[in-house]
Amino acid sequence: MPKDIPFIPPADASIWAKILEMGRPLMLVGPAGCGKSRVAKYIAEQGAYNFYRVNFDQSMSAESFIGATRVRSKSNDQGQLVAETFFQEGPVLKAMQDPRPFLLLDEISHCPACYISALHSFLEDIHQPFVINDDGGRVVTPSQHLKVMITSNSLGDMSDINTSLYETQTLSPALRDRLSILQVGYNVEEERRILAHISGSASLADKLCDFAKLTRDAASSNSLVHPISTRRLIAFAQSIIVIGFRHACQCEIIERYSDAQRSTISSFLTNVFGSDCLSDKFNLISHLKSIKASIL
């Protein structure tokens, strides 16, 4: 979200914060770009916590977020360089030892299942001492103020295919059983407010939200691979202001889809903005004025 736009949290954000205060890890599940990570950062800021973030991906290993033994050069008493092994802490361990930590495990469904299991003992009780076998059995006692939030685009169930959220990584029952879980979606009113602020036009904000809804409905019926997210809508609005409507459509929307789906996404644009909206002759300001005049 642009920094000059005040963030308005979801109505239930205070409830989510209370779940975290209970010491329970909380996972928000919802479509990409709907604001899950931003809500986590907001809750951390409101509670004056130090924010730590782990972004999961398919290339990650347990060492990436827990830590691993490394080798480095060190001068001995004689001034000679010798090899020395040491344990390099990952962000999870660093967060545990902070006096007031807030740990976000972002997009956990992108992490291979064999490495997610490394988090099971930690998530069972986030305040219990954690033994690091690779560091000589060192025991780390997490701060009693530690808060853990997790995000995922999906639970990975096959039923998620019908909501365009299916991913290859299924989150196991063992992992889910250790978490409080809430399903979240797009906040359309918040989107409309942000878009109106960026563009200076409530009419354009309404149109952009109408366009996003068409893509989300299509994705839910499996006729479009990816819906337009809040993040993508914001980028679209910003580009419209800087490079104009037609070019913004190309680089922010149309070219992100395969050849097979470009006709579908283009039809949604013409449905909302008019049949000539992708032509050089299209004038967005005139189009919005004509809509306003017709309403009046």
C-alpha cells in the first residue's frame, strides 16, 4: 500500500490481536495480495512489537529459517588463519530472543512439507524452550511476549480449486492442529477508498473495483487462472495516472496473462470501461464524465 494512505484495518483485527495475546499462533488464509501481511504488520505496530518476517518459497530449507552450522576463517593466537565452525541463527531463532518479538511466517504453503515439520515443535508451544542440536544442544528460551502470525494463500485442499486458491503444498492436519485459523478475503470498501485516494476519482475507483470483481468471479468458476488482487489494483491505478489507461492495461493487467486468457481479461476491461477502452482514441476522463452525466 502507498505510504501516504492511512491503513484502515479489518473490523476484526482487534479480535485477531487478542488471539495472539493468548499465545496462540494465528494463520490467516486468503488470496494473494489481499492484505494479510499488512494486517500482521499493523498488529505488530499497534502492540509496539519488533517485527520479524520469513518469506517462504520452494527453495527454502529448515536452515533458512531456524539456522545452520557454518564455517568461517579466524585468526588464532599466533596470527594464523584457521577454520572455525559456528552456528548462524535464522530469523525464527533471532525473533525468539528479542524482548518483544512479532514473527510473521509469510506464505507458509510455499515451503516444502519436509521443512514445515521442523516448525511443529516450535508451534506446539511457542514459549517453551527450544533445543538447537546443531549448536551443541544449546537451549533457547523464547520471550514470553513472542507473537506468531502465519499467512497462506490456501490450505492446499483439493476443494480450493473451486476458489482459485489451490496450491501444490497441502498444509498437514498436524500443522493446522497447532494453529488458530481464519479465512480472509478482499476488503472491497478499503480497496475503493485507496483507489479513490490514488486517482482522485471515486468514479474510477468504482470502475476498477467492478473490473476486479469480474476477474475474481471468473477465477472462482475456474475460467481465469488468477484474479486481480488488491496489490495489482493499486499498481494499475498508479500506472493509469503516470502512463495513461491503455499502456497501464497492457503492462499491469493484460500482459500478465497467457495468450489463451488475454481475450478473457480484455473482455472484462471492455465490459467495464467500454468497447474502445483499449484503443488509442480512448479518453478515460471523458468516459468518466459521460458516466457521471448519465447518472445525473
